[in-house]
Amino acid sequence: MITGEIKNQIDKIWDAFWAGGLTNPMEILEQMTFLFFMKMIDDSELKREAAANAFGGKVKNPTFKEGDWQNPDTDKLVPYKNLRWSVFHDFAADAMFKTIRDDVFSFLKNMDQENKNSAYSRYMKNAAFKIPNSHVLMKVVDGVHNLDMNNRDTMGDVYEYILGKMAASGTNGQFRTPRHIIRMMVELMQPTLDDTICDPAMGSAGFIVEAAKYIADKHKDELHANDNSQHYRTTMFNGFDTDQTMLRIGAMNLMLHGVDEPTIEYRDSLSTDNTDENRYSLILANPPFAGTLDNEIVNKTLLTIAPTKKTELLFVSLFVRSLKIGGRCASIVPDGVLFGNSKGHKSVRKELVENQRLQAVISMPSGVFKPYAGVSTAILIFTKTNAGGTDKVWFYDMKADGFSLDDKRSVIKDNDIPDIVSRFHNLSAEADRKRTEQSFFVSVDEIRENDYDLSINKYKEVVREKVVYEEPSVILGRIEALESEIADAIAEYKSKFVK
């Protein structure tokens, strides 16, 4: 969890942008990301240099070479060393501003020009440096310099906090999915090097990055094989969004995790522009809620499953269409998807139960998305079969996620996430769980009988304590005794004080 000290650092950076006239939260995030990236590539290079020096060697394929770099924008030669954070950080304010604006930013944009089709190259091409002056830049650089870029967890917390500030500003809050929820979903699905992974509404690429980190950690040795490494860097990860800034941020984020050429594209996933079908083996997503679309722009194949204009239902339909046979999906959905009575709601649920293999419904408390939203949500987990296969569905009632469920979201001891992951990967032990417990199975026949309702409250049994009340005569006797005491007290008062 992010510390108060780091929050203060980010707040100071944020305030410096505002004081300098840059008030659009998306632009602030973008400019901060550029600076994070500048520092992280130098930090990474310093670590590689230290390791090489320890063994008396040299860095292979260094980012910052010996000699000069020719700036394609100015056609001037610039010493590579001046492009490094550890060097220009010590420049005077005006010299630093000119170096970053004219040279470092150009270097950043052209870093991957050897591969002009990479996601990084495509989305950095139109990037713009918008920090207005040397005074603002100096404050921001000093603030970023004090952040520990080598700690991925810390940087994840930093990003989450910044996205939270954007949501608090009323701008693009839909991009924020709490990182511990993303991590839980990745751990539930356990991606491997055999997977081709997609998030059709990627936002800041949180799901894709977390999946990449999981694979890099769990399959470290296998990644040394050329075929696996190539798949990881190029074809494994896919993400789409309709915001160029988010695409840039996602591309930089993935590049920092060793994913050089992910398929990240500007695309409205629900439109006719998206023709993906039977393509992915794993989808991880938190698609937009509570939106409606004109049927004219929606891909008609999605309407065959979900005859609706609601985005949360159309995305579930998209997941089914986009997965390969045997492909898996874990997606956050609003609770309305589980019990809504419209034709579209029932059609989507019936599709998952009857034509695919619905495995789990994990109900989450509404406070998970506070303070930015109070919507109640659940995680749907299913496998595409196109031949059914649902025999029973596992339900889990998450009551705590490690943080208080109020607006403060303070760290607490209660946390169901480890239990959820453990139980999901050992479902055979869940067979005898009772409906009064936190997790249990419901048969497909019972789900059919309830019109495919998937809300946990439909099936959960609540234990109510039997309350034994006293006999009315006893209660009346007590009341009469009290009345008698009151009457005696009044009479005594009158005799002493009333003449």
C-alpha cells in the first residue's frame, strides 16, 4: 500500500503541474509517465552497468552508447550521456529544460525506431512535451527523482494513486481497477507461456502488465527459450482502447516489463472495426459499465448473444466471440448483469450457462471501488466450449479485500483474497460446503429453475438466531410494576413540594 510520504511526493508533483497551468489530469498523467520512463530506463541501465562491471565485462546492446546520438528532429549531435537522468538531473534549470524538451524527449520518441511497427513507436510518434517552463520541470524532476523506480510494487502503488487522483477529479476514473483485485484475477487464471492474452478495454494496461509480471515470475526459466521469449515480447499480449494517451501509457508500461511489441491498438472493441473471433486463450478485463451504444455501430455478431445496447452485456458477448475453444475469461461485471430481468441480461446468462462452461461467480463488496465509485460488482469466470459443460457453479461471497470499505480504504487484517485463490484452485474440496458458508456450489438445474439468476443472495442461506420473547403476562406485570413505582414517586414529590 502506498505510504503517506509517497502520497505527499505525488501531491507535490501534481500541484507543480497545476501551478504551471497544466490542469488536465490526463495530460498530467501522460507527462509524469514520460518522466517516469526517462528515469526508469537510466536506472535500468545503471543496474546493467553495475552487473557488467562486477564481472569485468560490458553491457550488451546498451541504451546509452558511447559517443554522440544524432537527434533526428534537430539533426544535431548530442552526447548520449546527456540523455541520462542521472546526468541531466544535475543540470541548471534552463539547461535541463532545453535538454529534456529538445533532446531527451526526442530520444524517448525514437527509442524503438528500428521497429517502426511496434506499439511503442506507433503511439509515441504523436506524443508531445507539454511541461511549460524550467521552473515547473525542475520541481517535477526533483519530485520524481525521490521515487524508488526499481520497486515495481511501489510504482504500481504510485500509478494507482495517480489514477485515483484522476478519478477524484472527475476525469477518466473508469481506467482505475484496484491493483490487488487485478492481481487476484491473474492468480485465479494462472496464465502460462501457452496463452495469448487480451484486454479489449485496456485503459492503462493494468491487467496485461500484471499478467506479464506473473508469467515472468512463474516461468522465468522457460522464458530463456527463444520461442517463448519471442512470444512473450510480441504476440502474447493484446490490448485495445479508444484513448491515445492510455495506449501510449500502456505501451511504455509493457516495454518496461520486457514486452517490446505487444499488439496494442486504437480500437472500439464493440464496433464493426473489431473482427476478432476464436483468437485468444485468456481474457482479463474490467469493461466500461452503465454505457449504452447505438445498435448501428455495434458489431451485429455481438447482438446475436446479447440483444441489447448495454455495454456491460455487449462486452460479455464479445468475450465469448473472441475466445478460442477452451479459452478462459475472468471479467469484472456490475451486479446487474447477474440478476437483470431484461431480455439481454437473461440471454447473456443463459449463453454462459448453457452454451459455455460457467465456473465461478465471485461477489465483491461495493466498497472495493471506493472512494471513486460505490457500485457492487462480481467476477465472472468461464471457459468457452460452444458445447455447454456447466454442471455446477462455484459462488464466493467476498466480504473483505484487505482494506476498509469506506472512502479512506485503510489497510485492515481482514482479507478474503488468499482464501478465494486457494479455494478456486482446489474446488474438489468445496463439494460439501453448506449454503450458510462463504463459498459453495449451486447445481446448473437449480440455476435454470431460477431463470439463470447468478446473484449469490438467491442461493445463500442466512442463519437467523431464534429470539425467545417473554410471555405477554410477564411483560405486562413488569409494566404495571413500573407504573406503580412512578405513581408512588409522583405522590411523594407532591407531598413534599406542592402546596
